[in-house]
Amino acid sequence: MDVQELERRYTAGQRDFSQRDFYRAKLIFAFLNGANFSKANLGRANLRGANLRQVDLHEADLTRANLKDADLSEANLEGANLSGANLAGANLRGANLKQVNMKCAGLHEANLSQTNLRYANLSGARLIGAILTGAIMVKANLAGAVLNNTNLTYTAVIDTDLSEAVLKSVTMPNGTVNE
């Protein structure tokens, strides 16, 4: 299915695009909220500025996708692969990111507040200026991640690997700032 067909079907009311191939699709500023892309291939897709509120992307492949400034609030990304993806400025507030692979992803100034990051892999990710207030990070992997100027206020950080992570000017869960 090509991008024009996807947009035509979405406009006609179809929401199930699971297990489809959208590799390298150009969906810049697309309005697809509430759609089901579970187990779909969106590797290297350009979804910059897309409205993906409450979208089901569980187990989807978004490897090296461009999601800069996209709205993924309350989306289900459980088990999705976002390794190397660009999520700078993206809104992921309230998203389910359980067991997500965001290895080496760019999350500059992304909003990850109130997210479920249980068992998530964010090793090597760049979270500079990201907001993680109220997030749940249980057994997450942030080894080698860069969290400069990140806000972790009220974040549950339990059994999380922060080895070799860069934590400069981070607001810690208790509100203190790590210099």
C-alpha cells in the first residue's frame, strides 16, 4: 500500500494498517491519530510533525524513522523498535514504552512525562533537555545515555542501568539538581 492509498483509506474511516509495509514512507505532518500500525514496518519513514495520538504501534519497526516534533501522546509503542530514530521535540506524554528499543535514539527536548518505560532499552540515547516527570523506569537500560538538562522529577527509577550515562544538570526524582 502506498502513502496515497493509506491517506485515502484513513479518510474513509479505516484505522487498521497493522502488519503493513511503509518502509521509507513520507508521512510528514500526517493526521493518523487512533490508527493501528501494530507490527507494521515504518523503518526510515518520515513522520515529522505527524499527529499520532493514541496510535497502536506495538511491535512496529520504526528503526531510524524521523518522528521529530510528532505527537505520540498516549500511543502504545510496547515492544516497538525505534533504534536510531529521531524523536527530537516529540510528545510522548502518557505513552506505553514498555520493552521499547530506543537504542541510540535522539530524544532532544522530547516530552516523555507519565510514560511507562519498564524494561525499555535507551542505551546510548540522547535525552538532552527531555522531560521525564512522573515516568516509570523499572529495569530500564540507560547505559551510556546522555541525559544533560533532563527533568526526572517524580520519576520512578528502580533497578535501572545508568552505567556510563552522562547526568549533567539533571533534575533528580527528589527535585535536587545533579551538577
